[in-house]
Amino acid sequence: MYLYLQLLCIFAIVPNVILLYLNRKKIHLKTLCVALFILFLVAVLWDQLSVRMGLWSFSQHELVGFLFGLPIEEYLFFLLVPLMSINIYLLIDRILTGDKKKKGNTNE
């Protein structure tokens, strides 16, 4: 029953919601949207080409449906995975720069 969608919910949507909350002060919405849009376009083109060339295919049984030859879940994947990468980067950056600021303040 829609395994791809279930996996996206567990491993992409839930972590992204948590990470977005943790990074809420550091996210620039306009920049994030532009980055996600560019990555989305590249991923869709790449996937369309690969499916049409027969490099990979998708099982009809575990998917919600198709849109322009790709599973709907695949479009979600193209948005959620880059978003998670950006969120993880921002969280690590905040942790590392936060430690540097704390160390800098103790030396003064």
C-alpha cells in the first residue's frame, strides 16, 4: 500500500518538519525556494531522461499515481531530499558557529 509515500513520510517529511523548526531563524525563504526550484528542475529532467531511456522504471503497485510519466511521490522526493540536505547543512553550521561564538566570548 503506497510504500514509497509511506517511506517519504517517515524518512523525509517528519525529519524536514523537525529540521525546519530548528532552523526557523536561519532560513531565508526566498533563497530556499529558488534553490529548491533549481534542484527540482534538474532532478525532473534527469529522471524523465533516465526513465525514457529505460535506465530505470517504477512499480505501478506501490505508487499513488503518475504525472508526466513520473510517480507523484518522485516529485515529492525531488523537493524533500534537497530540503533535508539544506536543513542538515544549516543545523550543522549553526552548531559549529555557535560553538565558535561561545569559545570567542570566553576568551574576552
